[in-house]
Amino acid sequence: MSGSTSCGLVEERATTKNNYTPPTPLAISDAEKMRYNELLTNYFDSTLLGPYRNFNGGILVAKGGTILYEKYQGFEDLPGRSRTLSANSSLHIASSTKPFTAIAILRLVEQGKVSLADTINQFFPALPYPSITIRDLLSHRSGLPNYLYFMETSSWNKERMATNQDVLNIMCEEQPARHAAPNKRFEYCNTNYVLLALIVEKISGVSYPRFLQETIFEPLGMNHTFVYQPKLAKRSTPSYQPNGRLWPLDYLDLTYGDKNIYSTPQDLLKWDQALYTDQLIDSALLHQAFQGYSFERPGTHHYGLGFRLEFLRNGKKVIYHFGRWHGNNAAFTRLVEEKVVVIILGNRFNRGIYSAAHHSYDLFGNYYNQDERQEDQ
């Protein structure tokens, strides 16, 4: 079950703007850099890099575009231990892919190709879930079922790798039950971003991997970042179970939009810096992405348009997205008041990555009181 169906598409090529100029790095004295480096070295040595913590990956912390701390530990081929993991090792960033998909959609909004208020049935006429908007997909308020679960119980042959189009076809033909009415509540759902990637393709007339390559990765100089495709398998660093055994790919390792970007900490620093400019999208649209859309839930954690958010009681705001897929764990956090970014990528399953990232914020500002400290994934 692949190719076009009654869930077919309207194609139109989108224009792009590729003349990107990175912002000037923040001036930080050598003494301040040394102070931060010592703080960060002591912190990560005690939380993530110890001999029994099994961290295999890369860490980068920067302020205003200036790198304060950078560390790589472990191997690309964990069992063989013949290829040391380096700054150029491309690791799966899992759900930290979602902000890229969101920015791709917002670029098309800026170009007038689509509206946040458009319903997805304009793109997928046979999809039996009416009244869901583009904004609902971006903010996880669609009420759709999660394809990671309904594909498992569907008629799909698990010996074949499924594409985004295959997921759409299953939804059209087997109609898995929705979880809620549109915009009734927040419910994190990977299906939303699989559909958003298809919408990028339908509007732009090019594949999602190509669209991101031409409009984001290449202009920003993210030379070690790509969307996974079988032809790029040799560039993709595999992932491992906690015991060091290979975590093999499965039938959902071709779907993208919700996951499947591979990148490096240095490339993600370029991504962070671009988000301080209006060169990817207009600043007013970017402001919408950083607003919360899940206030019916009590607490400090919310979701914007492709970004997780924390609105702390002391007025601090955290913009971030963590992720996990197979043995890959990713943490990408922006402390915009201090212009700090904390990036941790690992390819040996390790939940400690999330808490290490989360608890590092207080090195740069008063982020948490004891009763506010939470861990998130």
C-alpha cells in the first residue's frame, strides 16, 4: 500500500530565501569563558560523563553563539569500538525534529501558500477526520490517534518499511478512532507531524528531505544534518540499547516530520542562532511558535507550534524539545533570556540526558525553586 490514493495531493513549488547571515557572536571575555567551562565541566563530569553512566554522544553548551563547553565521548560503532564519535558524527535527534517541521510549515504560511486556519481536508480530502486545522497539528490539539500505535495493530505488513504516504493511506482506509474532537485538548501525537511533512511536500512540490535541505540545512551551513533516507544510511550513526547491543531499524524508520533528522551539536548551534533572526521566518510568526497552546492543563509545561515551553512562576521561559527514538536520546534547550543553548545528543539509550540538560539551567540563571524542579521527556 504505497503511492498516491484518494488521499492525493495538490502540488505547487514554493520559493525559498537562502541568503542567510548568522548573527554576530556575543562578546564574552576569556575569563568568563574559562569560568563557565569549569562550571560545566564539573557539572557534566558529575551528572552524565562518569565511568558508570554509559553516556555515548556529544554535548555542547553555548552563550550568544560562543561555545562554552563541548565534549564527545564514545564510539559510532559501540560494539566494535573502531570509530570514535566526533563533532562530525550525525546522530538521530528524534522528536527534536519537530521544530524543523514547524518552521518549514511557517515558512509556507509566510509565503501565503497555506494558513494556520486551513483544515487538513483541503490537502487530504479522503481523510475521515474533519475540522482539524494546521494550527491543531502544530500544537498537538488534533485529537488524532498516534500512528506509532495504530500502525502496529493495522493490516500493514511489518516486513515492509512504511512511508508517510503509507501511514496516510492506512488512516484513510482503516480509519483508526480519534482520541478527541479537534482543539479540545493537548495530546502529544506523532501523527500530526507525519501529516505536516506531507503538507510541506504537497505545497512545495518537492520532498520533505529536499525542502529542509534547500531551505534550512544548506543556507545555515548545517553540513552534517539530513533527513534519513536509505541512500544516506552510511552517514547515519546507529543507536544502541543500554547494554551496548545494536538497536536495529524497524518498519517505521522511514517516516519523517516527527523524527528522522540526523544532526550534530555544532549544527544545532547554527539552528539555535538562526532562531534569533527573522531570516528563517518573520519574527511575528516565530513569536506565535513560542506561545503556549495548552493552558487547559495546570502546571508550567506547555506546547507552542513545534516547540515545548516552560513558563516558570518566577517569570523565566524555557524553549526546548527533547526526543527519544530507539537508542537515541536528544535534548535541545534555549534559555533565550541569557541566549544560552544546551544541546545533548546520545546514541546509547540513556534517560540521564534529559535530567542532565534540565538541571543545567541554573548554572546560567535562577530557573528553579525546589518545588518547581521537574524532569521532562
